Amino acid sequence: MASKIKTKRIFISYSRDDYKYAKDLFDYLSGLETSQNPKIDVFMDTEDIESGENWEQKIFPALQSSSAFICLYSKNYFRSSFINSKELPAIGAQVQNDNSKLYGVLIEQFPWKDRTYSDLRLGSQELLGPRDENQRPTPFKHLEKRKQEDWLQSVYDKMKTLLAEFRAVDSLEADGRRGQYASVA
């Protein structure tokens, strides 16, 4: 019996001031959407919402149906009242309630560790990107172009692996064997 595989969405959360980095990430991750992987959707507001549409009415359903979130952390990101008051709490709720995955990307150096993520109920997350010799995250915007491309490829590979894990869980759920693959979720 063929199992039904659900569409998986990766939601890119970013500040408008960091559009260039979000667009680079979106373009790279869009390669996941192929004829072999038709059940993958990478969501970025400027790519998925038409001019004149009510963007809040589009963003929240996309958020609520996402399997993974990639947040581009910068000073601008945490200065955004919309991100702080609406988007991050919605992401946190989705991560806690639906077993979605949360990934952070450090765009620029700032005291990001001082952010009180527990107040936003973000749950656990993985900070993606290269590290220096002391294992501190290296901000994406400080990388030379070649290293940025290598990093984008590593994020692509990470999302490809994650999506394969989600598909495996979906297959087992469809066959009624979810508990046998609990380590993936």
C-alpha cells in the first residue's frame, strides 16, 4: 500500500533589512523542490505573497503548516516589533506543539546570547553556520563569497537530510508504525 507523504514546508524568517541574505538562502533551498521531491515548499514572504495580498493572512497559515524554520538573526531581526510580538511567538508555538524544527543563522555579530528565548517559547534550536577556532559562530555576512556558498550548501544538505527523516516518519505513520521510528521526530 502506498503511503501518503505530506508536503513539508521550510519557513524563512528574517528582517526586511536582511533581505539579501534571506533571498540567497531561498534561492539555494529552492533546489530542494524538484520532480523527485515534489512535496517540499520553501516559504519566503516576498516570493510567496503577491503584491496587494494581505501578507498577515498568508504568513500565519504558512507558519502553522511549516515543518522547519530558519531564522536569520541580526540586530534588525530582534528590533522588529512584528517579529518579536507576532512571528517568533507563533514559531515557538509551532515548534512546541507540532514537533517542527528550529534553526538559527547568525547574520551579524551582536549579543544574540542575551536574547531571552524562553520568554518567546522557542524551545530548542540549532544554530547553523561555521564556527571559529573557539567554536563561536561566525556571522554569515563576514564570510567571503566562497565560504558563503559552502555554508549555503551545508544548510541545503542539512534540510535535505531533515526532509528525508520527516518522510520516513510520514511513511511509518501511514503504515501505523510511528512508535518504531520515534528517534527521528
